[in-house]
Amino acid sequence: MFPTILVVCDRLISYERRSSFTRLKSAEVLKGKVMKLTFALPQNFTYQAGMYIQLNCDTVAKEEWHPFTLTSAPEEGHLSVHIRCPDELDWCSAMRRRLAEEPAKNIGKGSIDIKNRFKVTYGRFSVPGDDGSFSRPYRVQEMGKDGRVAKSFDVNMKERQKEDAAEYDKKFGDTKGDTEGEKIDDTEGVSISLKKASSLMSLADIVETRPDDVVRCAIDGPHGTPSEMVWKHRVCVLVGAGIGVTPWASILKSITLRSRAPVDKQPKAGKQGRAKSAGGRWPAKEAGHNSESDEEDAYMACSRVHFYWLCRTKEEFDWFHDMLSVAIRNRNEEAIEVNLFQTGEMEANQETPNDGFRHFYGRPSWGKLLPKMADQYPGDDVGVFLCGPGPIREDLRKNCRKANENDKGSTFTLYAENF
């Protein structure tokens, strides 16, 4: 009885929060059956890099909500998530089929190879009185090995309107003649509704009688995580294990974008994130000034990042390798160091990819790496962040404590989220 009460209370509390809909802009299937979903930024939706949302798609499962870390940066003006969706994950694979594979087959008329990388672009499905959250696919593109578009197919908007008219005729009577002279906006694949049909429909009717390929997604969030604390540190160590790379993609992307912004637009590190001098004093911005207000402007948050991604196999790296590459494109390599560790057995003929990252085999030796950072950043409070399993967390906790026993005045603060 008590668990039932808790469930009911949770549903009541989350009802309003889960009434926030957003428009799907694209669904892209990447390597290893990873799907990237991009959404329009909902009005008044503000978030920090590293936060997560809960996602619902009513055409897949009306009552199911699933959490995903946002892989977009706030500076980009849209939302994105990356979902690993192999066949053994029921809801995730259903999303892949519904939002990507089915539209690709229909629009491409069987000419798209869904085993390759491909992208389905969605436009607004507009009916007077709706909230702009309905989406409908209108373009599919298959990518070649070089990442460029190899095939592209678009919906014939005039034919689509005729098909819609015939479908609405069955449900609402004759609509012929009511759309005469109405323009079709095909610049973004926008579906213009039928005037007579829409005048007979409420928003609830639209949800129930919309065309089969129209989708509507809702989000609950954003929700905070320990990774938000990166903006309190000048020096950060980011550790992701397997799928735990997703929050760091957003943060690395945000760091790269902020580094290009004017200095007065960039966030400053909190006091614990500023480097001390060897004597333990906070450095002054200019000679002769040592007030704390000047100290606040002395260093930027996350100006030095050491990123470690641990995976058992090369296939796991393939899941989010493209996402990581985009996240740190045009990065300052002195500011962001990328280290990839393959912890499982290596095949005899396996080659190290030439992608500009540092590749290693085995596990990072935190007992050696962290003391070196204490020497490299004397007086700093280094933020150590993990998204991964419990054993790695305990290993980092133990080695952070040991690394804190240094004569440089450096400290290591661990923030961890487990999965």
C-alpha cells in the first residue's frame, strides 16, 4: 500500500513538470546503433552542461520516461541526447525504429541502407491551436565513409498534402476546395494542415487522429548532477567509463565554445578553483592589488582539463567516438588533454586510430597521475569527476586521499555519479 501511495504522489508532483513538449528536429543513427536526437530548445528552458532530462515519446510508449544526459552545450541553442539503442534494449530500439528507421525506409523508398550512418530531418507539423511540438519527417540522408552525404531523399510536399486530404476526408467529410490557393511551406518540410479539418479538431483530436508518421516528444527536466561543479574549478580531471562519457561531451563542448567567447562573457572560477602561489596566497590580477574582487577575475573556470575515457573494447569507443570528436573540435590542446584507455584484451591486428587523441591499453594509474598533477598545479584545488561504476569510484577516492598528502598545497576533490 505504501509504495503505491509513493508512486501516486510522484505522478501528481511530476504531472505539471512532465507537460513540457519539445519539437524533434532530427534523428541520426551513428556507429554501433547509437542514435542522436536533436530537439528545438523549449521556451524558458535553461540548463548547465552535464545536466540530464527524462524523455518520453507518446508514439512509442505513452507512460514510459527514460533519463538521458544532455550532450548539447547551452551555448548551442538546441538540445541533443545520444542514446545507445541495440536490439536488446526494448524502449531504446523501439525509438530507433520509430524515429529513424521507419521514416528512412518510407522516404527513401528502400534506397537507404539503415546499416550505415543516416539522418532523418523533421519539420513542424502545424495545426492552428497547437503548441508547435508536433514533428514530421521530410528528409533522409545516408552518409558515406567520409561522413559526407552520399544519398538524399525529400518528401514531395504536394503529394503528401493530397494524401492527408484523402485521410481527413474519411474522418471529417469532404475537405476538397477548402485548401485551394493555400501555400505549402517546404523550406523546412513544414506540413500545412487542412483548414476545414483543423476547424473541426481540438488539440486532443490532433493527438489521436494525426498522420502515422507525426511524433510528439516530452521532456522532464533539466535535472542537476555532480558534474555541474566543474565550473567551480580551474583544473579538472574528467573520467568517463563506457557510456559514462555522455556528460563530459556536453561539458567539453561548452568549455571549447566558452573559450572562444570574449573574456568578459566567460564564467569565472569560484575561490576553491583559483590557483594559489607557492606561499598559499591568492595571486593578484595586477601588481599592487590583492583584493578578493580582483582575485575573482584572475582565473577562468576549467582552463585546464584532463579527460580520461575508459572502455573495454574498441567497439565501445565507436559508440561515442564521433560525438567526442565534435565536442572538442578546434580545441586548444594545451587546455584539453584527451586520453582513451582500452581496458580489455586487444586483438593482435588492432591498430591505434590516428584521430589526435592519446590512446593507451590497460588502466590509468591514478597513484602516479594524480601526484604528477599536484606538482603541475601547485596550490590548486583540482576537481576530479567520475561518471562510471563503483569500483572506479573507490579507486579514485583512495588515490585522491593519497595525492592530497603533498607539499605543494594542492588538493583533489572527488565528485562521482554511478550507473
